[in-house]
Amino acid sequence: MPTIREIAQLCGVSVATVSRVFNQPLTVSKEKREVVERVARELDYRPNESARALATKRSGLIGLVWDTDHRRPGWRHPYLQELLIGLKSALSAHGYHLLMLATSGSAALRAVGASLADPVAYVNMTRRHHLGGLVLIDSGSDASAFTAFAQSGLPCVAVDVDVDGPRATYVTSDNVGGAAMAVRHLVGAGHRRIATVTGPRANRPAVDRLDGFRAAMAGEGLAVPPEYVVEGDFYRPSGQAAMRSLIALPEPPTAVFCASDEMAVGALLAARHAGLRVPEELAVVGFDDIELAALVDPPLTTLAQDKAGIGVAAARAVLTMVHGGGTPAPAFLPTRLVVRSSSR
Amino acid sequence: MPTIREIAQLCGVSVATVSRVFNQPLTVSKEKREVVERVARELDYRPNESARALATKRSGLIGLVWDTDHRRPGWRHPYLQELLIGLKSALSAHGYHLLMLATSGSAALRAVGASLADPVAYVNMTRRHHLGGLVLIDSGSDASAFTAFAQSGLPCVAVDVDVDGPRATYVTSDNVGGAAMAVRHLVGAGHRRIATVTGPRANRPAVDRLDGFRAAMAGEGLAVPPEYVVEGDFYRPSGQAAMRSLIALPEPPTAVFCASDEMAVGALLAARHAGLRVPEELAVVGFDDIELAALVDPPLTTLAQDKAGIGVAAARAVLTMVHGGGTPAPAFLPTRLVVRSSSR
DNA sequence: CTGAAAGCGCTTACAG
DNA sequence: CTGAAAGCGCTTACAG
């Protein structure tokens, strides 16, 4: 690969001039600029990014923190692929690459004193590699660690976790609004006894969906008896168990809003086992709109999240901070009610 | 962040000695080494990776090529998440990070003359960032471009695409063996009229699955009439269409082996629409073992790929080359027959 | 075993 | 507008 020196020699100018042509082209005379540009093109010159990062203390990289291989092996992000597509596309459009940071739980890092999901380790990597900022994806157990990142002062944006810090923000769906839409949809279909299966209490989207559910029920003048609120963990078995307990109630609900599609599928299974027809005897509404939602029997009514849009919004937020545009407010992306056959 | 100079001053040694403590510890006297190590720990010293990469021409990064946002927007990798988990874990274990390279179709890169999926652009990025090597994931249309990478001489390993080059290899499932298992399973269940829905002709796994199918059928002494081989594109609609045409045959098959679970689900739908009972009147076997396979009705018999294992194998292969261990032979990971209710 | 020095390839005040 | 020079933080022959 040619270097800036070779270009300079071939053009009969100094390396400073060559550098300027790429970084502040307007400060170079038209003639010299054109010569340099032509020669650079002919030699297919590309700046060495390591040298660049060393000199400027900036790299064209954004870090991605996504812990994978410990503690919750079964954990599966409901829409990681779409999220990555949105994130990567939006970052690419601005010439940034995405660096998936090695899990801090790795042997190599543990050797230097880092513990699992250790924010310090990630913050160090960020500095060592001159990353512009960090995107944090919760892998089901690191939410608390995220707070520590957020306070590091590095630009960071979390997905589906609310963090707070000088240069920290987050992106999530409008979970409150989505849950409210679910309630209004069910009420509109004539339901009055509506239960909900929530996500974990510690999870922000779970809390918001419950809040939205409660607020909308109150708005409709409907009561929510305590036994109509069952906590799940977002996974299918918990939805199935929750539904089983709801069905066993003296006065079971006629409709249930599940805080995730996985749990809604579990609810569908429980209904089938109990011999309940869906939607005639039980209406079910989920949240996420995962691929499976359209394929189960009956197809699931759900609140679709703008999965790729969340990735795009996260990318925009980091880039805004990287470019000195201040810390953006948290973004709440609208959800969309997709009515299928599991409710009416 | 402290630098090597500060450590050196505090310890009263030269920067060379400090550097050696981290890179060739045995060449430093025990006393000095221990002092340096202690001070480094106290200051939480971490080497600046940009400086390191500049000096050594090596970075602790492996590049990932996965084009996302063009030409085939609907394309979905059947097991990207598991693949990434395997890849990242195995890389992490050796202290390497994974750099998701910006899509070369981005405006920024196009501006410098790179076209879509342009191997040259990726090869350049690899050099500019001193990446150790490249992992290539086919996004449905880039297989041909992969050949160009492979010939660049950079260490690269492709997933599910056969590439050939001085430092290129690939990882895939034992597709031939998997298809053969499917055939033997169906024959064992008493079927003799067995059809197959293949993937695209240009796709290596598709070709291998067809070869395995044919070989096993021959081995069982069974004929494969030409109309029993229908080409699909791995997606559901194509499986559904293919099954429809098979059902319409004067002598329809009693069993079908689909080269992907998505197509098998399509086949299931076609069978349902035609009023055929599965598995009584038609047995269906898929390939992949995606999450959906266990959840459709009836649950799908399929050949499970070792998804994370493929990622791990890819990681091992690049690292072997990075560490000068030569070019590993292509790896064919075993598949596992998972018998569910769609066949018997 | 250790240090002085050159070098990796680029950027950016500082003079002119 | 342009160049000489210092500097980013590290590594590695080369002497000793």
C-alpha cells in the first residue's frame, strides 16, 4: 500500500500538503490539489487507519457491547438481526464500522483482572481503540452494568435499557403507547376482563408495558384485579405457565395482553391444552411481531416494534454525540398494531 | 490513560524495557519486570492499540463481511445470531474482536469508487485497519464476490460458500451426509417415492444436499424421476409452490426432503391446503432446525446444523491462519437428525 | 539484560 | 498557500 510519503515525492510536494488534500482540501491550491488527487487515485492510495487514529485520537469505529456466552446461555434477543441491520446500515452511511467487542468474560481479559460484563474492561477497550462511542445491547442480565458505562463520560447509547449519564442516552419502543393500543383494541372488540402477562420487574420495557396497560385500562374505566397481572420472563414457558394460572382463576379473563410474542405463544399453547378456542373464548395479544407471530395457529395479533428503526436511531444517537452534537434525548419509537386472528 | 513513557519514568527504566515486559517478559530481569508490572497495574495501564497496530502492522481485529442493505432486502440468514455467538465467543477467547465492516454500498464508500459488495473495498479496509483476516458470510448474492477476496492472499474463511485461494478456506455443514440421513430416515419409515425441493443451483449447500439426496436414493436402489426434483430458493413461498406442483403430479411422492426448513414449512402449508394429512399421507423433512421447526403444526423433522459450531470453526480457521498455522482444509460439520411429527 | 534511536504513517500547530 | 518539524504511543533491531 502506498503511503503519504510516496505520494508527496511523486507530486513534488510535502507530506503535509498531501495530508491536507484529504483533510482540509480547501486550504490547498487548486493545482496541487488536483495533482495529488490524481496521483492518489492512480496509486489507489488509502490512509492507514492506525496511523490516523494515533495522530487524531479518533477512529472510524463504534463499539458494540453484546455479551453472549455466559450466565444466560439460552437467552435470545428477539430481534438482534434486524437491529444489527439498522445499526450497521446507518453507521455505514456515515463511513463508520461496528466493532463487536470481545466479551469481557473471556479468559484473556479475565487474566488482566476484568470480571464478567465488567464495564471497566469495555471502557478501557473504547479508549485503547479510540472508539467514537458505544452501543449497548442488553443480553438479559447486564442492565445494571450499563449504568457504569453511562457514567464513564464516553458517548453511549443503550437499546431497551434506560441509562443516565453525561453523554448517555437510550432508544426503545413507545412501550407505554403500544400497551395502550393493545388494551383499546381488546376493549373495542368487546372485552372487559383483560389480564396481562408482564416481563421481569427489573426490565424497563416490561415496566413501561405494564404502566401503559394499567393507564389504558383505567382510561377505559376497567378494573385490573391483582390476580390479572402475572409476571413472566419474556420466554415462552413463563407465558404458558402464566396463562395456565389465569385460566384456573374463578373468574378467568376473556383476553390477555402478553408483553412479548414468545409469552403470547406460550399463552396460545396453554389455551389449546385447556381446550379454549382462540379468539372465541380467549383473545391473545403479543408484543414484538417476531417472525413466528404470523406463523402460529392462530396467527398472533401483536404490537410490531420498528426493529431496524431502533438500530438506525441508536446509530444516529451515537453519531450525534461523536460529532459533538450534544446528548440526544431518549428516543421512543412508535409501535404498530398488527391485527391477526388471535383476537377480535 | 497512562502511556509507556510514564511507566518507564516511574520505574526508572527505558520505554524499551517496559515494552518488553509486555511482549517478551522473559527477556527482562525478574526485578525490573516485577516493578514494571506492579506500577502498570497500579496505574491500570493499557497499551494504545492504534500505536501498537501502527508499529507491528497487526491489530487484534478480525473483519466480518456481511452485506445487509441492498438488492435482497428480504433476505434473512437462517441462523445469523447463533453463528455470531459462536464466532464472537471463540474469537474473544483469544482476545480478538470482530469488526463488522461498513457495507461497501454506502454512499461514503461509493464516493471513493467502490461498487456494491466490491471485494476491493473490503480488502482495502482489511489492510488499512491491519485486520488479521476476514470472515465472509453470504448474504444471498455475494458468493461470486467472495472468490475475489479469496484470491487477495489475505486470510479469509467463508461460511457456506466454497472459496479457493492461497489463504482461503470455508466452513459448512456436512450437507451431503445430512441429506443422506434424511433419505435413509424416510426409507426406513417405508417411503419409496421420495421427492426433493432444492435450493438455488448456484448455492454450494444446495448442490451438496441434492448430491447427497441422489447418492442415498441410489444407494437404497430407488429411482428419482426428474419431476421429483424441484428447485426452490430456500424461502417459504418457493417451498409451497414446489410442493403444490409435486402434489399435482400423476404419481405424487409420499415424502419430500426440503433443503431448508423455511421451504419445508411452505410444503406443510401446501399439504394442508391440498387436504393432505402430514405425516400420514405426506412425510416432510427439512434442513437447518430453525426455531420455527419445533413450533409449526405438525412439528418438523429436520437436520439440525451446528450453528454456533460453524461460527466457532470459522473463528478457529482464521486464527490458525493469522498465527501462521497454514491454511486449514475446509470444515464440514456434522448435522443431526431431529425426528419430530412431520415424518414417520 | 538494557538503553538510545529509528521507525510505523499520519496530523497539525508554527513559521514563512 | 506551503513546508519543516514535532508529536501521537508503541516496537524492535542494534550496540553495549
